[in-house]
Amino acid sequence: MGEARVRLVDVFRELDRESKGHLNGKQLGRLLTRFVPDATAAHVRYFQLMLDTDGSSGT
């Protein structure tokens, strides 16, 4: 059985339904769990903080 390949950009576009060019926290969590199904809420939050270069995600 072959595995289906999923591209990050395709999942991003699927989650960015309003074509804003960025994901909110909930959407980012969905993206992360698509690629890392065992990710916990703490993993998602850590990932958000790593990517938030301007502090717009809040604390």
C-alpha cells in the first residue's frame, strides 16, 4: 500500500478558506495535527509561539 503524499501548501490553502494568507490559532492547530496526529495542545501552542514573530497571537 502506498501512502498519499500531502503538500504543506495544499493543506494551508484548504484551511485558509478566506484566502487571507495566514492561519489563525485554530487553523494552525488543524494544520499541525494533519502532519503530526499525536500533537497535544501544548505542542500546538509551542508551535504557535515559535511562528509568532510579531506577538499577534496573544498569550
